[in-house]
Amino acid sequence: MTPASRSPSMTRRGFLAVGTGTIAAVALASCATRPRYVTPTGAAVRQAERARGGTGRVARVDLVAAPTQIDLAGTTAKTWSFGPVPAPTIRLTAGDTLRATVRNRLPADTSVHWHGLALRNDMDGVPGATQAPIGAGEDFTYEFVTAQPGTYWFHPHVGAQLDRGLYGALIVDDPDEPLAYDEEWVVILDDWLDGVTGTPDEVLEELRGGMGGMMGGGGHMMMGARSALLGGDAGDVFYPHYLINGRPPADPETFTSTPGRRLRIRIINAGSDTAFRVALGGHKLTVTHSDGFPVDPVETDSVLIGMGERYDALVTLRDGAFPLVAAAEGKGEMAQAIVRTGSGDTPRASATLPELSGSVLTASGLAADRSVVLPTRAVDRELTATLSGSMMGYDWAINGRRFDPAEPLAGALGVTQGERVRLRIENTTQMWHPFHLHGHTYQHSGAGPRKDTSIILPGKSLTVEFDADNPGLWAAHCHNIYHAEAGMMTILGYHAA
């Protein structure tokens, strides 16, 4: 992530160019009394990967990151992508090994983070913590076992690149799938400005000036976005487009099927500053999974999805043409696709869709399926991550410290392998934050859902538990990319033996 301040002796680019062994050495040398942590390429990480076993099957993927243009209903936008936006879905079966070669043909460093997967630490794609960045013109191969079935996705972890077109779905199929359905669709939601009103780097630069410098209006900042579901302020950034599978409502994606078929929809929020309220006109959704893990099924009119979250839902299709809508929560706009199973006029985008004002499911209304409930055991360690900052100063932080990749382990949350950890995430700010923990899936308290990304409302807290069973250095951060880049990030580090 971009530092809040730079060390005079080492620039960000110079720091990120070193290998992970040197990264740990630089960070630890700064203070002799600081705890020692497992390194991403250490023996504990290799041992954990061997313990995952696997099927022995290897899925090989080439991802070429390069400048491109996309057509947004007649508006041509320059962006960066892995080919089409979103990238073609990567699909494999639990236990298979993914071998993905990333070819960086961008004019900047990049990386790929495999969001939601409990994978080996040196493949997590976080420059400054787990790897050196992939430099312009360079290639890097990620290789790891995908142990857990579910709906995941991939995106960069360098600067504000998440707010470009560099993302796609990663689906890990369950070889013993318990759900019964006839077909499946992957639906990726996004808020889009790149190449239309500016670039993510320009947005970040403007936001870093804080609200005090924006009172004159204009620019990229969005004023007046409000949502009761999100506890007030709904977002920072104005987006001219909201997309489903890379297409705006004026040129919508169309899904076709036949009446009566049972459908599984895998919904991914790849946005950078927008929560979406998702509904299918004329239908109820039965939510079955959150962040890849099964939950007790819940029927709802719509579901609220924060950035980085994923929800799977089942629906039995009716006869006709229906809008699949993702309303940008609190922002007054929406993304829309069309579901067609028969004749009828193509529905228009409409904020008055009855399902959007009906029941809205959030993670607090979910319970983990008993097959994935964490076993009861004593808590060995309690940690707190206090989220702080404001729009006025744009000084987002965790535990009073703005993340600096030149000193990534400063303020790290330390755990020991084998511990049951209770983490309390306290939001002391006036904005909501989607909190994401890399390399682990935690469980919300009270037998709640298993997740890796959770909405923390302003002035509220969330308590989760997880087992420290995946050694390494793991990023924990707000998944609003602009909050993270401004400093709302830390590292969960495993103590070295």
C-alpha cells in the first residue's frame, strides 16, 4: 500500500523492489526489541502448504496485465485490465493447484491478491509484506493449493489499482457439492470512473487533501451520499457508471434461461467505494453462502454487499424478462442486467423496484451452516483493531497508526500458531468500513457466518474468532481502497518459534 509518509533513506519504489526476506530483515532491524515474525518464505509457511495436500491436478492460467480500452455504452474509457473486464473466470476444484503466471505489461508495478483464499503466505500478493511487486515488463508465477471451495476473486494490491479493470472471479468448486441447481451465473459488481472522470491515482490525490480542501465542490468527491443501512455516510467518491460484468445499464448484460430452472448466482462486489443492494425483480433470493462458506439458507428480497464481500443465492426463475439490479447504496444510482426466460419488454432500470424496498439481508441476519461452525474451544488471545480517522483530514488508521510499507510490521497484531484468536474490530469513525483479513476465515460471534470481509458500521464494533492455522504475514485492512491507501491497514503476524 502507499505509505502515509516516506522514509528519507528509502523510497517506496526502492523498498518494494527488495525480496521478502529482506523486507522482514529491514522491518525487524529498526527495533531490536520488536517481536520476531514468521517470514512469507519460511519453513512454517512451506509446512502449512504441504499439509493442505491436494489432488495433484494443476490449473494453468496466463494473466496479461496491460493498458486497454472498454466501451461503456458509447463512452470509450482507457483503463488497465487482464483482457476483458472483468477477466475470464478462473475455475477449478477444491484441492487443485492454481499456477497463474502474471505478465505485467503495464507502465507500473502490480501484483495479484487472491481475495478470500487461505493460501500460502508468499502467494498472497501484497508488496511490502509477502512479495516484491511485479515490475513493468516482468512476469511472476503464483502457485498454491486451493483447499476451500467457494466464491472468490482476484485483484491487484498495489496503490489504487483495484479501481481500474484488473479483476476477475475465482470459483473453487466443491467435489461433493450439496446444493441442487440447474445452472450458475457469476455476477461481478463495480463502480467505475477510470478513463471517464479521471484515474484512481487522481482520486486518491484529491481525497488525501481532506474535506477541508473540497468545500468548493467539483472534483471526484461525492457529497450527500446517505444510507440508514450503512449508518449514515455511504461513500466518498462520485462514479459516473455502475457495472454488472463490465457493462452499464444502458448496455446491460443479458442472462438467458427457461422458466422453472433453479439458478445459483455468485455475486461479487469488486467496487472500491460502493456497497450494493442486490435484487432480482419478481423473485425472492435464497442466500446460501457468504464469502465462500455455507450459511443456514435465508430467503430475502435483497442483499446488501460491501466491497470485497461475496454472496451466493438460489432462485427459481419465472417466465418473462426481469431486471437484476444492484443499487449503489445511498448514491441514487444503480447497475442493472437483464434476466430473460421468455417474451416481454426489456425492463428499464428503476429505483422503485419493489424488492429494493422489501426485506434486506445483511451478514447480521446469517448463521454459519453447522458443517463450518468453528469448534468450541478456549480463546488463547484477544486482539483489538480500532478503526479511526475522518473525511476532514483523510487520516484513516488502525490502532492509531497509519500503515507505512517502509515499516510494515510496526503496530502488527501478533499471534502464535495454533491459537484461537478473538478479534474485536471497533469503528470509532463516522463512516462504515468493510474490514478484510487476508489468509483466514473468521466467524462472527454468536454462531454467525464464517467470513473474511465484514461491514463495520460507524460507532459500532464486531467481534470475530478464528484459528491461527496459516502462518505468515497477513494484511488486515479496510476494503475501501482509498481508505486503505490513506493508512487503514495493518499486518497480522505469526510469532516466530
